[in-house]
Amino acid sequence: MACPCLELPHHHYDDEKDDDSDAARAASVVVGHLFVAQRGRGAWQRPLHQNSNDNNDDDNNNNNNNNSSHLDDFVPIRAPPRRQQQQQQQHPTPQYTLIQSFEATHGNHGEQEAIAQRALSNNNNDNNANTTTTIRMIRMDSQAKYAMVATGHADVYLRLSRTQRPHENIWDHAAGVILVEEAAAAAAARSTMTMTTMTMTLDLGNGNNGPNESHHDVGVVVVTDRRGRPLDFGTGTAKLVNNDGVVVTTSRGVQQRILEALQQ
């Protein structure tokens, strides 16, 4: 999945850039990213515009070396747990980021924002009963919203259908779903590194949707609709006719709280 205009901090590619000051962020933004995910294997990213100065090199050996360097530029998506740690250090009050479509016709902004407030406010978090929860709102079009969630720059993406809106198009979600689910599984696996070999069978409720082997042995957060049902891409149509809305997050806790709020 290519996002040519998406801006993300450089620290996704360089562990040495840990200074999260405003000046450091401004000086280390990368514009344009390429994301790759494989069911049960993981998710990776790399800058979209890179190594272009070698495009005119006709030497086969150099071309082979350039191709190799392009592959080496992919790094595992590892931002969600890291972002949470930075957030806790810099912001003593809980903060969440809701991302949603820019166009009002692509979702119900009012309901989406109300659900996020209801689900993520301190009233629903006993551990932070004496603090005020801040919920930041971002509006963005394209599947770049999935990339924002996968890399930890948004906590939840909501796309709740209006009553007159037709079912979602499969091509608006298919690539992003795998990216987020693989990023979530990898983040959870990193938090349970006492296990050295991890395998599990992914069952997303849509039949055989991937290999039985996986590097994950954790509860995988799946992208669901507002009723908690995994998105069903196997209907034989171009629409998600068996789903109502979309709920996207890499946190099982956030997912459960959003789904509970939607049922109230």
C-alpha cells in the first residue's frame, strides 16, 4: 500500500532518533511511505522515495545491488508500543487519537466522535479516574488512515455508516485491514517475548483466509464492523454486504471499549 503524501517521523526507520522535541520532529519527517503486509508473517514499511539517484545506472551488478538495498530498506512496523511509552513519558494525562474520513459523506462524524468520547473518556477507565482524558481528532481520506493506526499515530479509526449510505467498497479496506492486523499481532508478540517460538492459526471468520502458520501466539486484534464481526471479503460482490461500519485499532482494550460503547 503506497501513501505518497503521508508524513511520518523518521524514527520509524532509525532507532537512534529518539529526541521527540518539536524541533527534532520537524527536522526528521519523511513524506511518502510504502507498506507491505503478509497474512501471518508481519508488516513492514519503507520510505517511498529513496535511492532514486541510481536509476540511470546501466551496470547490472549495480542494479542488483540497488535492488538489494531497496529490500533492506523495509523495516518491521514497530511503532504502536513505542508510541505508547513516549506518550506516557510526555503526557501525564491519557491521550487518544481518533482518525476518520475527511468527507462528511464517508461516515458519521458526529456519532464517531461521540462514541470515541464515550468509550475512551476517563469515566470508562478506573485507573485514571482522577485525570482528564484528551481525545484528538484527525480527518484524512484514503487508506492512509489504516497506516496511521498501524504505525501508532492514531489509536482508532471509525467509519460508521449513515442510514442512507450503501455498504463499504472492498477496495477501500482490504489492504489496510491486513496491515493493521499484522501490526497489531507483531506489537502484541513483542510484549510477550518470553516465548521464543510462536505459532497460531488465524481464524478471521471468513473461512480459510491465510496460512495456518504464523509468528504470533497472542490474541490478534481484528478489524471489525460496529457489531464486532470481522470484515467479510468473501461475499462474491464488490461490497461488504455482511458488515455495518468499520472499527479499526491495534489495541484489544480500545477495541472492546469502542464495541461496548456502540452497543449502548
